[in-house]
Amino acid sequence: MQLDNTNFQEAMPYDKLALLGINREKADKLPVDVRQKLVSGEVTPLMQVSINARNGDVITLPLKLQMIADRNGEPLLVAYPVKATLNEKRDNILRLTSEEAERLRSGDVIQKAVDINGEKTQQYLQLDPETKSVIHKRITEVQIEQKLKDLEKVNDIELGTHQKQQVREGKPMELNVGGEKVTVGIDLKEPQGFKVVQGDMKEWERQQKIKYDDLHPEYIGLVMTDKNRWEYQQVVDRQSVERAIKLNPTEKNGRGTRLKI
């Protein structure tokens, strides 16, 4: 979903963030780049949030957030909680096969028909290396055909049938544009689900892993400190990666890979 990020206060989902312990004051104090990522539909960095459990306990855990559009085009806040590992049996809402799960673990983007809340749509799936949650987006949302046309027009090139099919299938593609290497492909962590990298395939892979490599294994994320401001600190411990939190009471425990708010 593409949101107008010219006015953060109008676009910020304050009521939904409040469910995560982020009231309006805390939301307005988020770093500008994080707020911009959120309202533009990009996946945010790790954030430490607090959730009120049914038994009255307050559970603190790290997760990433993303705003998407639901089937009616209304804004929906999605949370990707940190997990110890991708478990295709536990995350059975996507009905991953062992082969599909292994491809996701290796960094591939795959296509799959997914049934979510009674609506079955063809989606791209990608594993976030920090949270071990699967990010998924409807293929129609990525608008890959239009992006390929724009790429050809801007760079005055003509892509072959094989090249276009490669990108449609979720595989990055290396091009020679004006004597320079450019690599393009699907990346669901980006607002439009598409990424262009100045460089060859090795540079693409390096940029895909650089944030994770820089932060792993400490998992640095945003925390609201006693100084009443957001700061980057270590936010993951052994217990947090094993916690299973559900914000939607209609979903059964262990069923989803993401939380919808």
C-alpha cells in the first residue's frame, strides 16, 4: 500500500500502535526515517513493544511493523514478531512445504497461492532474516509489469521475455545499462516490493544481507528509554524469540506468521 507520507500525523495509525503500547506521544517521537518507512508501506526496523495479555500480564517483545491495504483498500497494520526459526509446521497459515521453507531460508522470493481469512490470492513470500517471519504481499500489489515497463522507459532498454519472466518469478536480474551493471528484483521489505541496485548480483546479495550481518547476533532495535526518547539498543533475549503472542483473538495459537492490527 502506498501512503502519502507528506503528513505523518494524519497517516500514522495511532489507534493500532496504542495496542502495542505505543501511545501518540511515543509514536510522534519515533525517528523520522522510521515513521516514513511505516506510512510509506515499508517494513520498519526492529521495535520493542509491550502487549497486554489476556491474563493481565504485560509482555515485551521485539517486532517489525508494516502498513498494508486489506481487501477493501483500508489500512492494516501488520506486525512481524521475532521467532527463533522459521517452522513450516507451526506457521501453517501459509501451508509451506519443506522445499518452499528451505528456499525462503536461503533468501529466495517465491510465489504461492495463500488463503488468508477466507481469501485465496497469489502472493510473493520472503523471509525476513532478523525476525524469521515471512513477509507476504499480493502479486497484484507489487505491480511488476508496470515496474518492468518503467525500467525499460527510464533506461531506454528492451528486456527479453526470459528476463521479464525471471523477475516475475521473484529472481533478481542483472542488467547492463549504459555500460554499468544494475540489478533489479522483488524485495518485499521495500515500499513498492521492488528494488533497483547499482551493481552486479554480488552487490545485490550484499545489500540484502548487510543490515542483518551488521546487527546479528545482538539484534539492535528501537527502545523507548527512561530518557523518554527512542534509542537503538539490544532488544532480543532467549525468551523473546520463543514467545507466541496473538493480538487477534479469532486466530488460533501458532497459526499465523504475522499479527494483524
